[in-house]
Amino acid sequence: MLADPRSLSDAEFDALCYEMFDVRDAIQAQPARTNDGLAVKARIAARYLQAPDDWDLALERITLSLVADILRLNEKSRPEGAAAVLRGHAAPGRS
């Protein structure tokens, strides 16, 4: 059940927000190892995309974490690996 922000004092609401930020930061710092893990990060990014002006830095950080995880997980299935993409180089034979 979600808390109704109108039923909380400012201090209670702020405390709840800080707890949410701690959870978000922990998820962001933990590399995703499965599609479910990627989906969690994608849902966070999607939420921030609904109001990008309010979440510039948070959106940037979770998006970079999500992209890095996708590339890392994909590296195992691609001979050229994600390292070349992260360095800004195209894989051989691709533009």
C-alpha cells in the first residue's frame, strides 16, 4: 500500500523519500545479472522519464547503470564484446 503524502507531516514525507532514495541507490550500484534485474532498473528509469526535469541527475545515473548492465550481459553473447562500444568504437564490420 502506498502512503498518501497528504497524511504525512513534512518530516515524515522527507524521511520516506530518503528511504526510497537509499533503495534506488542500492539498486543502481548493484549490477543486474538477469533480465528481471534489468527490468527493475528500467522501471526506475521509466518513472524518472515521466518528469525528467525533476530527476536530471538521478535519471542520468540509473540510465547509465542500466546501459552498462545491458552491454555487460550482452558481451557474453557477442564476439566483439561491449568493451568496444563503451570505448566509443564500432565493432568490426559495423557502422
